[in-house]
Amino acid sequence: MMFSFHISRSLKVCWFDSRVGAQPVGETDFEFSHKEAIFAFNWLGKTGVDLFTGSEDGFIKWWDIRNISKPVR
């Protein structure tokens, strides 16, 4: 299984699963996305579902890819 992340121009975080195809499997809702450029992300491999992003907007967001539309915290 291979996952990759794409930070789109709309500042949404999208994730892809190569087994499914070229379309995103999940993406953040614009309302909950970062408001400035995202400069860091960290996949927490221990759980396999947690993703953290950091942005120039001053926020670090915690996402669960099973429901990536809005952050966990």
C-alpha cells in the first residue's frame, strides 16, 4: 500500500491511494483547511491514520484520514 499527499493550490490537503487511481481518496473541506501556505506535514505511521500539517497561518492541524474533511483538533 502506498499513500502520497498533495497540497493543492486551494490549500486543501488531499491524499491518494495508488491502488484506487488518480483521483483523491480524501481531501479537507475548504472551511477547515489552512489559510496560508502549508510548509510541513508528518504522517504518523504507528497508527496509519494520523497526519499533521503546519502552515504559515501559525496553526498545526491534526487530521485523521478516515475522516479528513475536518481536523481532529
